[in-house]
Amino acid sequence: MGRFATALAITGILALNAPLAANAAPPATTVQQVPPEAAEPILGRSVIDAEDKSIGRLIDVLVDADGHPEAAVIDFGGFMGVGNRKVVVHWSALRFHPGDPKHAILLEMTPDQIKDAPEYLSRDKPAPVVIPAPNPAAEPQGAQSGK
Amino acid sequence: MTPTGWPQPERRANRALDLVNFFLADAQTGFGPFVAVYLTTHHWTQVDIGFVLTLGTITSLVSQLPAGALVDAARNKRLVASWALCCVVAAALLLAVLPNLLPVTIALVLHGVASCIITPSIAAISLGMAGPLRLGERLGRNARFASIGNGLAAAVMGAGGAYLSPRFVFLLTAALCVPALMALWAIGPGTHATSQTTARMLDWTGVRRMLTDRRMLVFWVCVMLFHLSNAAMLPLAGSAVTMRAGHLASLIIAACIMVPQALVALLSPWVGRTAGTAGRRPILLLGWAALPIHGVMLALLPGAWPLVAGQAVSGVSGAVFGVALPLLASDLTLGTAHFNLCLAILSLGMFAGAGISTTVAGAVADAAGIKAAFLMLAAVGALGFLVVWWLMPETRPTIERPTDR
């Protein structure tokens, strides 16, 4: 029994090592330095409107199965935390400027356009995404907007 | 200065207590819903923010009763309050300087415990200074200075947080604790410990007697219903303003916060005096009646600026509650040594009501709209009013009743 078990163990070890012996090293990852002017962190950044007024902060991103950002959650409005609402806007309405020293994210909508959007409350329910109206190429993609 | 009625040191002690209330209210303003906004500016995720806020709330909940018992047993209430204030300073500085997960968790836990100690200490000092028969006026003054402090702090911190930096709010909070400490020590010895509020050890028979007192149970239910109705009104009104007002929303919400505070500042001393002369019941009825009126006004008023008028009614209920809570606690524990424990138990009712209020109102607003949520809150307020009307007895101590002073 002992000899049989040992033979089995040695075969097992050899079998495991065989593919490793075939590829000498695991695939190498490389490290690339990305300057902040090229790509910036966005969570918690201030969002401004066209008149350079701060309207809220970007607090979360909704990403689809292909890894493309669909929409951003913006914490909007309020005073000292009272009256803050989480509104979801379509990704196409946002403009990013990593090279800008203020790192502001521009929302191409006015507060009046998003102010009465339904609030984003639960991660498990459909997110009410506000889609910029005048662009004829924008297709509403299974999202609810407005009331 | 010649004393007129009150001896000279008492007047200075009273002024000092006014200032304590003023600076303390300033210091508490930053620790409300603003913490979530502050942490967002430091790139925190929503999950982490939710975690630390929940932990802070649980800490406060769990510390209520032990803190009340602690303040009851402490012989020097000012010392206990000072230690708690130092914890608030530490919490504010941690938030301002080290906004990372562990320091912020420690800061919110510290603040949770400290706030459970400070409120009963101030009430106990007030009781020690004024005595059970004149407590109403003293509490009215407390509420006046606290609301002025709150209103001013909201204005300054709101502007500073927006134009300077969000850190400013917590640096200012830490700075304001210094004059609070100085005012606390300026109150002077001797006025802060009476047999009413000092228990040498936990007296279980006394506690059991207090818990089975029918007036206590009824008032606990009234307190719980008050906050069940009231707590969600300001956040919902703020949401409604944000939804209706666009650019001016911050300004209108600031008005929604400050107008009731101004009314509390105006009305509280009158409330305190009237509770002494006309009795507690008329005052309770007034304050609890304002709740359904507030809810209905918020539901029916259109636009954004008119909501400020609805918020003005909330000033009446706020003024009444601010005075009534410690006043009734004193009435209910007359002759015993459990004033602060009673306050703590009633505060638990506050917590329970407020917690359920925001959750349920949020769910109703989500499902049926903000108007429906306001009407639901108004209905709860009406229920509270009915409980006060039918079940709450008068608790004002009469001169004939023996007191322990």
C-alpha cells in the first residue's frame, strides 16, 4: 500500500509539473506609468456645469458587461448635507479634463434639467438615468428618465 | 453690581451656562448629515461612508443608557462634560486631519459616546442651578442659546465649507470647543450636583419604579411619535427644494434650516415660563399639534420658497420639545436620583422614532411621491397629538409636593 501510494503521489507531482515544465515562466505583466494629465481618478471629484458652478460630486460609476461606463451617479444639491440627492446621468453628458489643474468634470446639463429626476436609491433596482435630450444620435438604452 | 433677586455668582453662572449651550450647539452642527458630504470630498466610496455612519449611530444608541447612569453617578458634572468635550475636539481634529477609514471610525465612535454624555450633563447642571420648580425658564434659555448657536454655525460652516474647504467645518468645530470649555468652568462650583441627580450606585428598585411609572411610559410613546413624525421632515423638505429649485437650492435649504432655529430662539424662554405657570399639558399640546400642521403645509405648499414658511411651523414644535424633554424628565424623577437615566431612556425613544422615520418616509417617498410621505408624517404627528391629549397627565410639581432641594 505504501509503495503504491508513493508511486501515485510521484505521478501526481510529475503530472502537475508537466505543464509548468512546458512553459518556463508565467505570462509577464508590465507596469506603465500613467501621468495624471493622461488619466485621472474621478470618484469624489467635483462636477461643474457650463457656468463653472459646482453642482455636486461624482460618487459612483455604472459599468456594463463590456466594461464601458454607462452612467455616473452624482451627489447633487443640498446644504451641509441636507437635501442631497443622488442623480444618475448618462456617461455621454460628462466631459473629463485630466489635463485641467482643477480636474473638474463638466456636466453638459443644467441643474434645472436634472433637478427633478428620480433619486438613485437602491443598487438592486433599475437606475433612473437622465439622458441628454437634444442629441438625435443618443438612443435611450433600457433606462428610465424624467418622472 | 448689586444683586436683584438672584445673588451675583448665580447670574454669572447663568450667563456662563448660556454660552456653554451656544458653543456646544456650534460644535454639534458639523457632525450631522454633513459628515457624509465631507467624506465624499475625500474620495470615499458610498459603502465605506455607510459603514462608518452606521457604526457611529450604533455607538450612540448603545452609549445612551450607560452615559445617563454615568452622569447620574458623577459628583462633578462639569468634569464629566469637559472630558466629553475633549473627545469631541479629538473627533473633529481626526476628521479634519486624517480622513481615512480607521481615524474616521475612531472619531465617529468618540463623538457618539461624547454626545450621549454632554446632553445629560448640561441638563443636570441646569437642574442643579435652577431647581425643579424654576427649571422651565432655565431650559428655555438653554434652548434659545443652542438654537442661535446652531443657526449661526450652519450659516458660517455652510459658507466656509463651500467657499474655503470642507475641512474648515471640523477645524472650526474643534476651535469652538475651547470657549465651550472655558464657559463650562466659568459656571463655578456648587451648582451642578444636587441629590436629584446624583446616585451613589445603580439603584435597581428606583430604576424599576421609574420604568413602571405610567407617566413615563406614556411620555416615552409621545417622544417616540414626535420624532417618528418630525425627523424625516427636514431631509424630505430639503430633497423637495433640490428637486424644485435648481441653482438657488442651497440658499433655500439654508433658510429651511435657519428659520425654525430663529423661531426656537424666540419662543423657547416663553415656552419654559409658560410650562411653569400654565402647566406642562398646554405646552405639550401646542408642540405636538404643530407636527400635523407642519406635515400638511409641506405637502400642500407648491414651489421651493413657500416650503420655508412650512418650516417655520416646525420652529414651534422644536421649541416645545427642546424644553419639554428635560423638563418632563425632571418632573418624572422628582425626589429620586435618576434624572439623567430618565433622560437617556427618553432619548432612546427619540432615536427609535427618528431612525424609523427616515427609513419609512424614504420608502413612502420612493413609492408614492414626496407629498404622500409628508401626509404620512402628518398623520403620525396627529396620532402623537391624540396620545398627548388623551393619555398624558399634568406633571408640574406643585409647591406642596416635597422636593429634595
